Amino acid sequence: MKYSKIIAALAAVLIAAGCGDFKSDLNSEFVVNGDQKTARALGPVSDPFRQALTNGYKTLGDKEYYLTDMSSADLYYRKAADSAAGRNIPLEDAKDWTSLRERDRSEVVAMRPALASWIEATRQRDPQAAAAQQVKYDCWIEELSEQAYGDAAACKPSVGPLAQAAPTPTTVATACEQNPNGTDQYGKLCQEGVVYFGFDRYDLLNRGKSDINKQTANQQAAALDLIVRQAVAVRAVRLDVYGRADASGPDNYNYGLSDCRARSVVDGLKARGLPAGIDVRIIPLGETSQIERTADNVRDAANRVVMVAYQTDRNAPLAAQPLPAPRVDLFGCGTAHHPYPPRMQTTAATR
């Protein structure tokens, strides 16, 4: 979305120039066609489903606004106002998103009718769940249109095309309590295992000798153990392991760094008994598809992370698209400069 990228670039330039008041001025003064003020001034809505939709779209609007994606923020603020006013809010239609890649377009088109039917059948019985899936679908298609595949995966609706009547929330809680390594009825994991890395590091933490500011060595080990248990519990046949790096350093350095991080996690999972029959796909994302969006050359521990997607279909599309390998690889995972397997980290790394 060109407009939002211009605003983001302008923000980065002004911040870099020392204009410390720009962000507060942007957030307090800049209004997206008046829709932000309208959405934030909305009062209670009597219908629970519409109230949940209104809240969900307002939250998405605020998120995109603070990320300076103004066109997306405007879309969600208008949807919040329309929902509160009782207007019909259909799921986003792929034909309105011309920047969708063909494979992505086919996937959202295939899901739309079944999901729409499920929402209509569920909105009275479980308005919160129905509204959540509608908001997730619209978020999913918007992120796909920007090829932000990590964010799209987080938004993707979890109700399958043959979804049956949803259990009550009490049933969900009981299911997760009985199998905390599994998923609820929407396919959402009861727990989430993620693995963080130190600045410019790709080795797993050494218990008792090294920690980082996002995760202790013991927490990292517990996250790896959890991923193995979940892979077994959900009967995964393939794991998509995607690594990220923060925005400090050049792109063609961060590609190899994210690749090495994903490799380290795979080896850690295998050392913990990951079944040999589970395929593994390593997906280096470099500094793209950030968890916390930052300007270039910004260090952020949240983006030095490896995540895992569990696939029950060996031929399912990848959870995220890997970056093309750079022509000049400045990192060189597995070279003399950055050997693989990595040398163990033996001192505290808190950056």
C-alpha cells in the first residue's frame, strides 16, 4: 500500500533526524478520513455478535494505524462503524484485492463460502467465536495482499471448511486442560512454543551459562520440549520451521543468520526425540515479516526468533514463503566464518 509506506518512510526519516515529537503528533492529530474518531467514539452495541465485530475491527484499525498503514486502518475503522450501525459486513472478497498472488487468491476464495456459512450458523450460539473468525479472515486477506506471510499466518482463520457446531467455551477449556499440548476446537494451540536468540547469535542457549533478555536457557529448552510434544499430540507429518532476524545489519547478512537459527532449532528438536517420520522444512525469512515492525537498522529481540508451524498434510502450502537466497551471502551459514553446527554460547548474552 504505497500511501502507508510513504508515511512510514517519512516517520523513519523524522525520527532519525531527532524529531522526537513526530510519533505523538501523528497518533494524536493525524486522522484517517475522520474514521478513527468515529470508530473510537462508538458506544455499546446491543447485538453481541456486532459488538464483538466492532471491537475486533477497532483493534485491527488501531494496530494498523500505529504501524502507519493508513489505508488498512481506514478500512477497519469503517468496518467497525458499519457493524455498530447494524449494516451488513460481508467477508472481504478476493476480487477487491488486486495485489493478491494467484496461489493466495485461490486459497482465500476456497475458504470464503464455507467460513461465511459457519459464521452465519454460529453467530447466535457463540457470537464471540463467530466474530473472531470473520475479523481474522479480513486480516488474513489484507496481510496476504502485502505478502506479509508471517502476519498472515497469525491472522488465518482456524475454522475448517467442514466445521461442525462448536463446543461451548467450557468444553474448550476442558479439552485444553486434558491435553495442553494439543489444540482447541478452532485449531488454535493451547500453548505456543517459540525460540529466541541473542543478538547476532544462532546457537541455542547453554543451560546455567547463558540467557537473553527474551528467554532464559531453561525457558528456551522448555519451548523446544513443548514443540516436540505438540508435534506428536497434533499428529503433525511436517514442520515448517521459519527463522527471523531483526533489522540491524544488511538483508543479505540476515538471510543466512535466520537460516542458521532455524537449523539450530531443528537440531534441537531432533535431539529431543522429534519423530523421524516428520518432515522438516527450513524457511529463512531474514528481516522480513517482522513480529515487531521496526525501521531499518533497529535491534529488536522480538524479531530474533524461530517459530514452527505444524502441518497434518505433507503437501500443504508452506506456512511462510522463504526468501530467495541472496546473490552475495554476507553471512555464510556453515562457512568458516559462521560454522555449523555453531559453537556453544558460554557467556551471558543479554542483548
